[in-house]
Amino acid sequence: MSKQRITEKIKDKFKIASEAQRENRLNSLLQTQERGYIVLEDGEQYPTQRQIKKNVACSVKEKAFSLDLDEDDWKSSYSLDGRHIILHSKSVVAAFDCKTLNVFFERTLRNVETSIFLHNEQYCAIASDTLFIYNKNGQEVHHLSHERNVRRMAYLPYHFLLVTLSDQPFLRYLDTSMGKEVAKLYVKEPSCCALSRRDDGIVLVGGTRGVVRLFSPNSKEPLCSLLVNSSKISSIAVRKNNFVCSSLQGTNFYDFRNLKEPIYKLPKSENVSLSNVLAMSYKNKITTFMNGSEYIKETYRGVNSIEFAPYEDILAVGTRNGLSHMIVPGAGDPNIDFYEDSPFLTKKQRREREVKKLMEKIPSSFIGSKFIIEDAVEEEEERKEEEPKKRTALSRFY
């Protein structure tokens, strides 16, 4: 297949995507519900969690539960629909349903670094000394012995790709539907400690020198490199067209459409999570921001991880003593897109959704294709400009 034919096919795909975006804007006119948030009057202060729980509905109060566990570095991660959560420390991994609190499994492992759900709650990936894939019953399904010292993981649901970042440092793309490795990229910076993803499959990697790089499995070199500061990037969070980077020199909020300078800068932090509200933690304190202004604050003992629950006004906080939940009004989406993962699907609908996802799976070759095509066009234009024009006998007349 010629290069021109490939370019035309990719342009057709982008045309379909633009039509889908136009239909989405038209459908948004029917979504009249708005998210609620706290508005202060003169002289008032934002309420504490205890005050908020006294004045919210019982259904919301039930979601803000806490688990008191043995002292350890507990971290949590939600499934795509926000109904299930996986919780791990250095030696224990457990998964359960947030609504019914039914425990799926609990396993004792060694040196657990991170854990994440795959395309649904039926499977999860756990990184210890090597990488393991477990099912919902806690049974080991796969053991990837070549995946060693994995520090961060991200899952691309539209491409069925599990992305792992190791100490070597290599960025690996594993196709979970086919069971094969799609790409293996060398990051060229040791001890990278931050990893996040965009909806289009582009992965963001934060390094120890304050540089954030955008990667695609179709390019060995980064699609883009952004110097945030000179400090270590400890965490990255992405939502739609925005992303935020945390470091000890400050927290920067960016827009992908304009990377020249951050929209606003915030104090230093260790962990960040981004929804309609920005949450950041430093040591024992969690501070939320709405539109760049300070919002609700709370203090916990030894914060290790924070993550907003999809579609809910809930922030999951992994602490030294277990798992806590913080109510943040205005963080969730009032209008749920039922074409995506929804927490209200039945078992039959979930099975049908999984089959539909596999049929609509986007090939990994499309990730970052827009960046690659634009670079190729620019290089070709530069090459044409540099080529000397051929002079003929009549060239002096025109």
C-alpha cells in the first residue's frame, strides 16, 4: 500500500472523528443537568468533611466510607466505570465492589509496586518483581516473566493496550486482546516515576529532570518534549484537553493546545488527580482547586495516592492506615455517556459491551498518527524548499 493511500485512509478516520465530535456537541444541548458545588458568602469558610457528611444524602454518605487496615503504604485505583476498586500495599492486593463492598479476592504477594484494572473488572495487572495478570477470582491467568521492575502502568481501553514503565527504563506496549508485545521504546532517562495517558492513546512520561515526554508506539522518539521545571515529576494527571504535573518546585496546569506556558501555577505537591476539580496532596494534606482557586482541604495520615472516582463527587485517598474517601462537590459528571463505561450496566450489558469493544478496537498504528503525518509533511516541504530550482533556456522569461 502506497504512502498516499495510507495518508488518505488516516484522513478519512479523522473526518469520521470530527463528525462524531459535532454530533456530541449537538447532543450536549439535551444534557441540561449541571454539577453542583459550594458557593461561599462573605466571611464564610469552606466546610470540613465532617460538616459535609452531615448535610449530604445518605446515598452519598455511604460512598465516603473508610477502611482501617494495618499500617502500610496503601494505594488504590478505580476501574473504568468507577464501581470497582483495587487496593494494594507492599505485600497485599485486594479488589472489591464499592457499592456492595463484596470482596472479589485478596492475595499476599511480595514487593507489590502498582496494580490496575484492565478493560473491565474481570482482569487486573499486578506488578511486583515481575508482572502478573489475575482474574476476578484471584487466580493467576498470565505471568510475564520478562516484565521486570515495573514501576508504573496505564491502560488504553480503546486500543486494548497495557503500557508499562520499568526501571531500565523501557516503555512497553502489550496487546491484551492478542497477548503480544506491540512496541518497546527506550525512554533515555533513568528512574522515570510518572505515567499517564490521553484518550487517543498517547502516553505521558515524567522524568527526574522535570521533562514530560509524549510517546506513541509508532515512533521511537518522543512526539513532544516539554520542560516543566528542573525538579522530579512525581505525578501526572490528564483529563480531556488538560493535564497537570506535580513536583517539589510547583504544580503546573497545562492545555494540550498551547504548551508554551502553563495556564496557572500552584504550590508544590506529590500526587495529583484531575476531574472537574483538581486535587493535589503534599505529605499529610490534601487540597482541591476549582478554576485555579483553592476549594476544599482535608488532612490525613500519610497520603500515598489520590484518585477521583469516575462520575462521582468522591476522591479515594490511599493512606498509611488504609483507604479513605473524601467528598468533593462538583468533581463528578452529572451527565453519563452510556456509550462509554457506566456503573449502572447489568451483567448482560457488560458482556455485550466487552464484545462491542473488541469489534470496535482501534489499531495501535493509529496512535499519534496525526503528529507523525504533520512531521512528515513539514519535512517534505522543507526538503522541497532546499532543493535548487532547475534552470532552463527559457527560465529567464518567467
